[in-house]
Amino acid sequence: MTATALRICPFCEATCGLTLTIEDGRVTGARGDREDIFSAGFICPKGASFAELDNDPDRLSRPMVRRDGVLTEATWDEAFAVVADRLGQVIGEHGGASVGVYLGNPNAHTVAGSLYPPLIIRGLGTRQAFSASTLDQMPKHVALGHMFGSPIAFTVPDLDRTDYLVVIGANPLVSNGSLATAADFPGKLRALRKRGGRLTVIDPARTRTAELADRHIAPRPGTDGALLFAVVHVLFEEGLVATDLGGIAEYVNGLDDIRSLAGGFSPEDVSDHCGVPADDIRALARELAAAPTAAVYGRIGTSTVEFGTLGSWLVDVINILTGNLDRPGGVMFPLGPAVPAPRPPKAGRGFKTGRWHSRVSGYPEALSEIPAAALAEEIDTPGEGQIKAMITIAGNPVLSAPDGDRLDKALDGVKFMISIDPYLNETTRHADVILPPPPPSQSPHFDFALNNLAIHNNVRYSPPALPLDGRPDEAEILSRIALIIYGIGVDGDPSLVDDQVIATTLAKETADANSPVAARPVDELTAMLVAGPGYERRLDMMLRLGPYGDAFGARPDGLTLERLKAAPHGIDLGPLQPRLPEILRTPSGRIELAPEPLIADATRLRESLGRDADRFVLIGRRHLRSNNSWMHNVPALAGGTNRCTLQMHPDDIAELGLADTAKVKGPGGEVLAPIEPMPGIRRGVVSLPHGWGHDRAGMRLGVASAAPGVNVNQLNDGNMLDPMSGTAVLNGIPVDIAPAD
Ligand code: SF4
């Protein structure tokens, strides 16, 4: 029997709506949902491969437990008993603070991954928390925190209304966008051109997005911070700063400071360093200032670099100076449906990093996280506070963090390791217990994080498309681990975890005079929540307390989970709206254009201008059929352009006398990679994608292992970081290139 079910795609940040075909109890196909209010039928090859990913025979269906050194299948009861026993032993002997937790970025794409890991980290009381954020977007968080007082006050380009878009270090035609949730990003860029708008792309490679642009600027990798500072310089020097900053000057501190700082970064000062003619930088600044509306959007190429936080900050400094912050067509603050309803403007506590430091290298925490680059040393360096046990949730840091070889060895040394993961991969092969969550078809979907990055406010929910195949869902798996950590025991009722969160949240809300449920009885509100699994009750609570919610009956037309379920294609919540000054939480209650920590770090950037250029610099890249290391085990996605090759300019290849394969040597090691001539890449720049290197023993990744590629992150020895955010340098690594022999 054939049926269909609607499901938001969990494979990238675009959150497209899918229509799944279901036959004989399994998903057999996926196409775009034309009625989806956000994606309107758009789909890419990854979403179209939902069935293959869901049915991948290498997905684990039963837990694995290490016995006599060998991972073997076990029942769920056996596996949880081992977790209770062994994790309990480590906590009893060394304390919860000795347990390290690593969260991979698929957690942002699952309900359970969004709701439960914070409870586990809090219950352990550990400061050894790591995630893919310090391999990705942490610089943006830190910059936002210092400027706006909230590290999650994301600014996104208003793609549907802008007249001029500048894309730096991103290739949305291939990635479909990131930190700007926009289904059919490619279509939106084409629509921009069609309505007479302009597109500038800043990228060392002539990417597919650059091909579409009116202007392509190809700087040396890692120099975006200097280039952006020069744009700021021109805006001041040529009197191009927007009058009254486009109407928000009353909320902005630090204009004189930024003017004075930018004085040391004229286009002529930075031109050689960036490898960009000064005239091109001046033209960019003039175009930005002249456009009726404009948005500067920076992504991974401005983030995972030596000056990642400075670059992320300067992106929004330019948006502010050109009068484009918080206005239609510029960059705006989305308002997601599951965040607390906005409160009246007020001064906040501000944002700080470095409230504690990592044990071995003394890196400052950022958002309560230690850099992923420090994970190996925190495990393999003896001493007080050493990590004794690890919990990894949907993460593969052996491939995604720097110096995976060291981490690979270090993980063998922990006393106990649990992985909540569907695959036996490069990281989970070290686990003592692997707990595989059900496939996406059996899991619910709600974008707790990505809704707050959407370029158009919306809300959608997908209940599980198929019933569970007999195993617990991911919420129950994580809840049971939480019950062990909180001392309740593995046999406790998992719903206790959700009940506790609901009770705590409602107590806080009802005590807040500005809450939509101020002074109401908690019991009354709890009784109004939808009946169903704990995660649905929590989601219902969050929606009802949120900006569009029914405030538990006080706004009868407002959002509830029941109402959302009655709209299976989603609910359009309208275009982005201005949110200043309500969103600000700095101590001054204003935007800090020139926060002191960033001003201080600008000196480091200034000093870098005189540095000799490296002969070759490595950058990464995204592929349409891949997302990090997730997609390499699906035959339908393993071919085409999704290949782990070293892209190089043909003239560089000829000059070095290279044949088919090159040796790439970086500070952390060397790899051999097949060469792919790429006329569009800047000379002196080479590109290898990340997430590859599936060549270790003891995994169950049949397709990926057959074409393993090489692990590019091995080239960073773990010491190359953006010091402001602790984010690993994964773009702009100096390398030597030589013939393979
Ligand atoms: S663009 Fe992203 S969300 Fe959309 S179908 Fe592709 S992988 Fe899924």
C-alpha cells in the first residue's frame, strides 16, 4: 500500500518541506512539497535521497556494547545497564566534571538534539563541553554577543527584498545557505538579479555563486577582516556613512571609535595583503553606500579563519554604517516561534567569554564551550580535571576537528565512552556503548534553532512519518542518560525530565511581570498542555509562550501545537520586522559598534598586514551532494562533483610539475590527494573538502570506505585558532604542495 507523509528535510539548514512516499512501512521516495509555505516545492539531491539515507543498511538498528574489546550487538536494556554502571563508576570516582561531551551539528536538525543535551551537560556539571560550533559559527556568536548583548541575536540578509547582496566566504548555490535559513537560496539570488538587484561575491575561488555575480572579488584566504576594515575606512573617508545610520543612530555607541580604528586600514594599506586592487575595495564601498538597500552576508570563509570574530563583526559594522541594519532589504533579526515572547527594551548583562579557561592550553570558554581543537589534549594530558569519560551525540570529531589522528588515539584512553549515533564511524568505533536513534522517518522534526535564522518568519512541525521500529526514540535515549546522571536511575520515567523542564520554565515565566502568563498558576498552565510525548508538551509550551503564541488562552487566535498540527504545510508568520531596540541586551541598552575586546584584537589584525604571504594556502569547499561527513555512505550522493579532490589552478600545477596526485603538507600532517585542475581558483590557493578520510579500521560505512578520501583537518595541528572564539582555522591554512612521489 502506498501513502504519503510530509516531513521537513533535516539534511541542511534550508529546511525544505518534503513529501515522502511510503510503501510497505518504509520510505521509498521524496519530492518537494509544493504547498510548503517556506520552500514551495524546492528540493536538492540530498533531500531527494531521503529514502536512501533513511534505509541505509549500515545504519545501526540495535545498540552496540563493547565486550572483551569488541563492539557487539546488545538489547536496549543491556546497553542502558552498562551505561548506568560504567558512567556511574566514572562519576562516582572522578565527578561529573570529568565527563566530556561533544555535540555534532546534526543536533541542530533534530528535536531531541535541540532539547536534551543541555540537560545532560548541566546535570554533569562539566565544563568539558565541546561542539561543532568551534569548527563553524562561534565567531559569529561572539561578535553578536559583544555588539548586541546576545550571542543568538542573528542578523540575516533580507534576501527577498534587498537591492544589493554581498556574499563573503559562502557558496549558497551549492550549500543552500547557512546561518540564513532560506529554502531555494539559488532561486532567491536569481530573483534578485531579475528585479534589477546586484550581487557581489568575495571568495578566493570562482564558485558557482561567484559565476552568477555581477562582481567577483578573489582575495587571499583569511584576509577578509582587513578587506572589510578597508571598506569601513572608505565609508568614513568618502563621507558615505548613512545619515543617522538609517534611523538607528540613537541606539548605537562607538561610531567615533570605529572611525578612528579604521583609519589604519586604507584600501592602499591592505591591498597587497589581501591581493585585491585598492580600487576594487573602494568601488565595493561606494556600491554598498549607493544601493537603496544592501545586505552583507558572511559565512564559513569569514568564520573559520585566523580573524574569524573580527570578520564576523565587521560584516555587521558595514551593515550598520550603510544604514542597512534592521530594515527591510538590509539585514534583519528573525523572530522565531519557539522563543520567549519579546519583552520591553531593557539593559542586559552583556556578553563575556573567558568565564573559565581550558585546562591544558588555557583557551577562554565561549558560550560555555571549550574549543573542539582542544578536545584531544583535554583527554590525553594527565592531571587534575582530565577527561575520564566521553559522551558524543551526533558528532564525528575524529574527522571534523583538527588533528584527528591525535584525537583518534586519545579516545582509546578514556575509561568509558558513549555515542548516541546511528553509525559506527571514525569516532563511535571508540565507544563502549553506541545507542542508535531511529532514522529520520521515525522521528519528529521542529527547527528550534534554524527558525531563528529564517529569512521569512514561519513555523512548521513534522510528527514522525512512521511508527518506531521497537527501539526508544532519541528523546527517550537522551532522557534515560539524563536520569542516570541526575541519580534517578535508568529505570526512572523518562517523562520526568520533561515534566521538570516544564515546571521550571512555567515557574520562571509566571514570576516575570512582563511574561504573557505573568502571575498565573503553574498547575493551570501545565494542565492546558497538549497530551502526548514529553517533547511535544515542551514544544506546545514554548509555542504558547512565544511571540505568536496563544499565551495559554489569553490570545485565543495565537499559536498552539494543536493549531500547528492542523497546518501540515506550515504557517507563514510574515516577512521579517524591525526589532530594535527590543532585541538589545548590552549593559548600555545600545548597540556597541566598537566593543573593547574586538578593538583590542584589531591590533593583531593590523600587525598581520606586514606578514609575508604564504606560497600556498588551503581552503575548504562545500558540495551539493554532501554536508560535512554525513552523506558519504549513500550511493546516490557519492558520485558527481562530490569528490575529495585537491582543486588547484592549472598554472600552479604546471609550475610545480604535478601529475595526478599531490602531497599536501600542513602544520598537523600531510595527505595525498588527487588533483583537479580549477581555472577559477586564485593562484596560490588550493581547496580540499572536509568530512572525508573514511579509511580507518572497525567502521561500518561500506560505501564511504570504498572511496574514503583524505581528512583535510589533519593538516591543522590543533594550534591554529581564532583566539576570540576558539574556532579552528579550517580556511587559510599555509601548506606545502609537492609531487606525490
Ligand atoms: S536544500 Fe537542504 S533542506 Fe532542502 S532538500 Fe536539500 S538538503 Fe534538504
